[in-house]
Amino acid sequence: RKCGSPAAYQALLGLLDCSEVTHASVLAPHFQLTQRTIQQRLGLTTLLVGDITELNYTSKSTLKDQLGPTGNGSTFGFECFNLLAIDPDQRAVLGLANQILFRRRRRKMAKSKIAQLPVQKRQSGLWVRATKDLPPAPPQTRVVRVFDREGDTDEALKAPGDYLIRSRTNRCIRRGLEPDAPMGKLHTHLRTLAEQGRREVVVEPSKDHTGRTAVCGISYAGVQICWSRSPENRASQAWCVRVWELDPPDGEEGIEWLLVTNVPVESVADANQRIDWYECRWLSEEYHKALKTGVRIEAVQLTKRERLEP
């Protein structure tokens, strides 16, 4: 029905069965166009918003042994990591900068053993792999990686380039940018800061939140993230922004974002801009919705992984 004729259908199957048609070769021209667009944005900021979604192919039993487990392990498919290039001023998608299809391990491993695996074999390594081989930004042009809490890893924070990541870990820090600033914990420190500004945040309805426009407080501070417990206390400078709902609805937990960035935050205007950047992350949710309910990417009838990936 989609192809219009049996001949066109057979031609499509022939294309997918061609050895040159791979996930990488199909996407390469689009990646090149996206990078060309980024390189032409001289003097502007581009966000690289990364997020992961599960592609479920449990209905195709022939694929079971070719793909990895998803969810709680009772289903199977791909973990699909997408990296969208976004214009933060227009909140417009410029293109897909990278995409990685990842197959989870079938056997569970201890966290200590997972940490010893090479980056390409760890799901936590997707946030680093997705940006590792991208070309550098042109002079006087800023490219910022924007990740949710899953991207809060030591590797992602230490990777070259600018980042804005929602914090998940209450890391050891120095509470200030001075070499002798006192030690502390990131989340604990942020929650002690006085309100320095306010803004409205649109909360989309979900299983955890009712849809509303929330009035939120803003605070920010410079810190040093400590990477070692050695006497030298090696550390990296970072700036943190806290956004929290001042008067959440009864019976509902208010929203709170704890953002970490290596782009300096020296005013409320800077803090608001970083929050604007983080809000662009929701475009990745729309992209995933388009893949699943628009393109219906999980409803294809291919039965071999080599054909399915392109």
C-alpha cells in the first residue's frame, strides 16, 4: 500500500538488501548537511541536544536474537541515541548531527565491571561517543552539548567543548572559584543559595505533573567540581543554576532543575539564557514522538537487523 505497486515494493526490498546500504551510509549525507549548516552559523550559538529513546521490535520474533533487551528486559529492540542540532534563539531544529543504535547486553553485570568496559560497549558512553568525532566549531562560534540527567557522567563533563547538563549526582565540589574555597556537595550547596531572580516555566502535562505555567526561583553560583580525593583535590571550574517552583500545586512535587555548565554564568540574564538552552531539550521529545507515531518506525516489517538498521 505504501509503495503503490508490487514492483516498487520489490525495488525497495532490493535497495534494503544492498550491502552498501547501511545505517552509516544512509545517514552520512544528512550529517554532512547538518554540519555545513552549523559551520555557516558564524558568531552564533548552536545546541547539540542529545537524548535516548527505545525502539521496540518485540512484535518481530525473528529479530529477538539479533537485537538487545529493552525496558525491564521482557522486550527487545534498540536504544536509539539522537543528537539534534538546534538554533536556541528560534528553538528550531537545524538537523540531526548524529545517531547511534545501541544494543544492550543480555546478561546483567555489576556496575564496577560495566565501568571497566570500553566506551563503545557501555550505554553510559553514548553521550560521549555522539559528539567525539564531530568537527570543531568555527572561530567565535559556540556549540554547546545539552544533556538530561542520564548525560551526567564524569566522561561527559570532562569531554572537550562547552556543555550544559542537568545534574543527577550530588558531586563533591569546592563552593566557589577560589583555590581555597570550602568543600561541599553540589546539590546541597545549590539548595542553600538565596533566590536571585524569577521566571515562568511551562510545565507539560505528564504522569508526574499537571500542565501549568510555574513561577520559579533562580539562583546560580560558580563552583569547582572535584575529580579526585587526593590532597591536591584536582578540580574543574563550572557554573551551576538552580530553578525551582515556588508554589507547586497541593499534593504535587514542584519542578526543580539543577543545571551544570562550563559556560560562565555571571548574571541573572546569563542564568536565564542557560535555562532557555535547557528548555530546548524538549524538542528531542517531539522528535522521538515523530519517529514513533508519525513515521511509525517501530511498525516496519523487516526481519533482519542488517536491513532494519538503515
